[in-house]
Amino acid sequence: AILAWINPLQNPGRLREHEEFSLYWKGAEEISTTLGFKMEEFRTEDLSLQRMDTIFRTRNIRGLLIAPLSWETTPINWNEMPWQDYAAVRFGRSRIGPPLHIVTSAQVSNTTRAFEKMQELGYKRIGFFGDAMPRRMFTAGYLRAQLAQPEEFRLPMALYNTTDVIELRSLLKKWIAANRPDAIMTDSSMLPTLLNDLGIKIPDDIGIATTSIHDTPINAGIDQRPLEIGKSAVRMLVSLMNEHHFGIPETRNHILVEGKWVNGSMLPDRS
């Protein structure tokens, strides 16, 4: 019995370059084997959804996993897939794509947890430097954690929507000068390099922590447990298949997998 992993990227090989996403696959593959299934990848770069549908019917494939969607996604008309014939689950909250059940990381509670851990380590002026992408919920967790802070320690976020290094460096420099953080939480893999360019030493001058230790070069922060995210998606998919729940759901379910805190040398104990 086959479960189809649909890879929607224009450069499908890049999916595995993201460690989080690569571990989604690994976790999904492990639990698929345990449950008596084999997982097989199908790429929208190579096959249209109509062609996939023909293949799936021929091979009696009824369960579909939609890999994480991003700005690199192949232009797809998702309505070409007759969803009423399939059980399907998506990874992540991207606006693009079919309105299916979702499995993803618990970004809000993970970020709140990270903030609290940073406080326990003795940091008070904790800032956030990250992507302004609206579907990322790390900022919501940070803002929630800020509400429990004395007003004097509430720092505005430094959010960006550019990949230009000069612009990012300028934004970070001005924000640090204005707010004097003693620690920074981030979802950006570029933060260590940007701080180094500004002559700021980690962790001597500023401690840093990440929302994902797998996809940033930062060793303190949240392990989003991507293996478990992959396993949870398959468990949900197999449950839908067993109960004959096919098609676009009337009420979507969101499974949020809780991460865990990891201590690291980039955020030493100051307490």
C-alpha cells in the first residue's frame, strides 16, 4: 500500500536541503513502514495533478501528503485534483494550496516557551529579529510573552521582508542601538553573520536563541521535533483513510506538535 508524498517545489530537490523538511520526510517514512505502508514521492515539476490522479487510480493510492508549500512552489491549479477521491493532509499554513487538514509546529507556544527559558537564564531585554511573513506565528508567541514583561523590558520587534544583506544589517544596527537587547530570539539563519559584521560578539555582547535549531546555525533554542511532525501527519492520514474521510473537509483540523528547548553556548546562563 502506497502513500503519495506530493512535492510542489519548482526545484524539488531543494526540499531536502531544509533539515526540518528532510526530517518531516524521515519521520513520515518511518511511521509509514510501521503501519504497513510505503511512501513514494511525486513531483509537480514533473507531473501535472491530472497525470498524478491517473497514476494514483491505476495504483490504488488513496492517501496524499502535501509537502510544505512556499514561494518556490510550482504554479499549480489545485482544483485539478479530484479531492473527493482521496484522504489528504498538508504540512504548514501557507495560504496557497488546498484547504486540507494541517500538521505543523506549535510556533506560538514554542516561542513563548523559548522566551520563558531565556528569562530563566537571566536575560531581561529580550528582542525578536525575524521574517515578517504573515503565516509565521513566532511573532504571535513573542508578543504574548511580552505581555507578562514589565513595560520597561518590552522591546519592539525588528521584522524584515527583504533578503538584501545591506538593508538587514542597517535595520539590525539601528534596532540594537535604539533598544539595547541583552538577548535576541530569531527565526533568521543570517543573524550570527549580521551581528559579526556589526562587530557584536556572541554571546559576550548579546546572547541569541533560535526558533529552529535545525535550520539556523544557532545552537540554543527550540527543537521543533520535525520527526514527530512527519509521524503525526501520517498517523492523521491513515486515520482519515481508515474512517473513509475523503475530500476537502468541512471543518479543518490543525495538529500542532510541541517542540522542546535546547540549551546552547550562544545563550549562556547569566542568572
